[in-house]
Amino acid sequence: MVIKKICCIGAGYVGGPTCSVIALKCPDITVTVVDKSKERIAQWNSEKLPIYEPGLDEVVRQCRGINLFFSTNIATAIKEADLIFISVNTPTKTFGNGKGRAADLKYVESAARIIADVATGHKIVVEKSTVPVRAAESIMNVLRANQRSGVSYQILSNPEFLSEGTAIDNLLNADRVLIGGEDTNEGNAAVEELCWVYEHWIPRINIITTNTWSSELSKLAANAFLAQRISSINSLSAVCEATGANVSEVAMAVGRDSRIGPKFLQASVGFGGSCFQKDILNLVYICECLNLPEVAAYWQQVIDINEYQKSRFSAKIIESLFNTVTDKQIAILGFAFKKDTGDTRESPAIHVAKTLLDEGAKLHIYDPKVVIFNISCYYFNVENCQILEDLTHPYITDEPENVKDSITIHSNAYSATSGTHAIVVCTEWDEFTALDFQKIYKNMIKPAYVFDGRMILNHEELAKIGFVVHTIGKRMSRTGINRSWGTPYRV
Ligand code: NAI
């Protein structure tokens, strides 16, 4: 079979960019991305895409209407496709068995059921969503239990390793593409079909094929390893603050060992995003179910250190501001979970903002992209609602009106910081490093504080201007007397 038509169920952060790049690199294949959300599909068909991702607009502009289509007509796209990606969300379960840890596979299951209902002929069904090990078996059970005559399936696992903010580059120049399949003639043939799609632009040597379960587990393992590096350096940042060591210097020295490498050793307020926490919790849950409590406890610690880091940073802000932030004006710079994305899912900024709000602070929030790129904002013409939505969510507060009264959303960093007691940097946006801090200082209440949760600012310059500066993983000499930053270490 030669693949001529691809359907992708789920037009999110993964389905949209991945299929746009496939369309760009495979002009001989027609790619249709479908979603149950009319709003999302309308945005993919508009000038203002539903997600911000550097380079994405250009790719979509080149292919949309030619061999790339966005549609809500899920049944037709499935019927016509030779290969179907399932790229729906797999959030952590919020109720029932495995609540707070297991992956909720209800969207994957519903996608499988739609396929079973409408598919005709032979289909290759590809798990692109991140799923627990052996999820392919569950998908196959749904498909086989509802199989009609003349219909056949092969299920592949093809987890996505893109990183938000660099998705297009990651997709174009993938370190590796991983494809898992059944070790049978039919399974191997399906793997070869998918390899052929990627080989349009990825060298064959970078396409790894494994059995299905290895492929599923490798995705969870990769995210667990990445998050583990962040938690490792963040745990050491606490030691640095207590001893006078500098975490950037430690990371540089450690990372020069070629066995360790320099990437992903940047200390910060903590990791966020929709994947790391969810996937590690899922791994922990799987280990517990497999009666491997020691392994579960090992990976759980990566999450625990992340929580500790977020709490530690928030607590230090309060302690440094004379142990009270009630009615203090505090600017939050950055709300996305990292730079170059408008995604706020599990952003550490939410944790920091919530802690400060609980203590009675008035927040002035600015993020360069969260403001603009938001589905509800675009549709209902309500500005800045993602931040408000996040901070008034029932998980965060039971007093949403009070929270709204305590938050002002700003369209630039200068208005956000004007008249405030402190600035808290929560996202490492490049534009924050180019701000005129002399001007900002003049308009702030004194003493003016900066809390750099991303270690991106020039702390010495800020201190020269007059700011009291606190950052993760190093003691500032001007503020070295601040006893609230941990028990001083004595030799
Ligand atoms: P998302 O939430 O942005 O998008 C999922 C989309 O699927 C939504 O638009 C939703 O309306 C749609 N959907 C759900 N059920 C559907 C159904 N039955 N029929 C049609 N549409 C349906 O999720 P995102 O971030 O794209 O993640 C998708 C998967 O990829 C998840 O398993 C995630 O863990 C994984 N992943 C995410 C990465 C990321 O950076 N966001 C990176 C690598 C993997």
C-alpha cells in the first residue's frame, strides 16, 4: 500500500505542527487534521492560528488548501485515510481509579471508537499521543471488538518528541523518529509504510524501529530523564543558596563532562508544561501497578523536588518582602510555562501567583504571548482570559471573584512593573533581558525587588541600579545578609 492520505485526530500542540510539517515535506500525501472542537478548527483555518510556535505560520501558509486541510468532518477524513494518527490529549485522571496519577485514556478510546464506527478497508492506526505501556492493546481491543467485514487494522506506536517553542525545528530536524509495531509480517509492513512517510525528510538512520511496548515506554522514559535533570540541578540550587556556590558555575562544570553534557541543566523556579508531570505521574502509577514500589518512589521524587522548588521560590519572595505581601503590588513577568509558547499548562507561574494571591498580594501580570494567543480570547473577544481562567480555576481558588479583583493583566512589562514593590520573573522570554531597568526602577516603590526565577537577568547590573536582587541558585553579595534565604552554611 502506498500512503496517499493521512488523517490526524486532534488538532492540538502536537497534531497541528506535526501534520503541517508532514504536509510540507510530503507533497504527494494529502493530510487532513480533524478535531471535535469547531473553534480550534476555525482558528487553524484563519489567519490567527490557535497556538504560537515559531515558524508554524509559514509552514501552514505554504500547505493549507493544497495538501493540508483542517476539518471537523472526522468521519469522512477517517474513511478516506490510509493512515490515521491519534493525537488527542491524555491528561492525568482527575477522579476514580488512579486519580491524580494515571493517564486518562477516555479521549484515545473515543478516537478508537470513531475509527471502529466508520473505517472502511485497511487502516494503519498510529498512537501519537503519549500513552501508558500496552495502550495499543486497548486500542486494538476496541477496534477488533467492533470490526466489520472488509476492515482490517495495524496499530503502531509513534510517540512525538517535539518540544513546544521549538516544535517546527524539532520536527524538521528530529534527533530520532521512533516507530513501534507488532513483530509480524503485517506489523513490519505497516512500520515500513510509516518509515516511508518520514523518509521524505528524515535520514533512515535516524528512524528507530522497536516493538510496540518499547516505543510506548521510551516516550515516558525520555520525559522522565529530561525532568530528572531539571530536578537534579534544582535540588543543587538549594545547596548553592545555602553555601555560596553558584548553580550556573556548578552546571557548567558538571556539564563539561561529555558523559553528562551541558543541556537541560538550567536551574529555575521549576518545570511546567502539559507533559513532564503528567508523564512521570503516569510512569509512577504504572510502576505501582506492576508492584515495583522502589522504582515508583524513585521517579516520584522528581515531581516532589519540582513542587519543593516552586514552593521554595514562592516562600522566599514572601519572606524577603518582610514576611508579608498583603496588599503589596507585585509584577509577574511571564506566565507561559516556558519561552516561545503561549501554553500555560502546569506553568510554575500559576503556583507562584496562587501563593502570592493567597497571601493577599495584588498581581500585575504580563506575558508576551499568552495574552494574544488564546482560543477563548479570539472567539469571545475577551482579552487576556487564559491567565484569568488559570488563576480562577476551581483547583486554584474557591473565591474566583476575589482573585479577579486582585489581578491586572498588562500588555507590556513597563506598565506591569510601574508602581510595584517587586518584580517576579517566571518565564525566560528573551525580551525581558532587553528591558530598560533604569526606567523600571524609577517607577517602582522602594526598596524595589527583583526575584529572577529563570536566572536570565544581569543581576550585577540590577544591583548597581539599586534593586534588591534574588535569584535561584546563588547568593547576591548585596543581599547576602538576607537570612531568609536558607540557613547560612558554616564550615
Ligand atoms: P491538546 O490538548 O493541545 O490537543 C488535543 C486535541 O484533541 C484537542 O484539540 C481536542 O479537542 C482533540 N480531541 C480530543 N478527543 C478528540 C476526539 N475524540 N475527536 C477529535 N478530537 C479530539 O494536546 P497536545 O498538547 O497536542 O497533546 C496531544 C498528545 O501528545 C498528548 O498525549 C501529549 O501527552 C502528547 N505530547 C504533547 C507534547 C506537547 O508538547 N504538547 C509533546 C509530545 C507529546
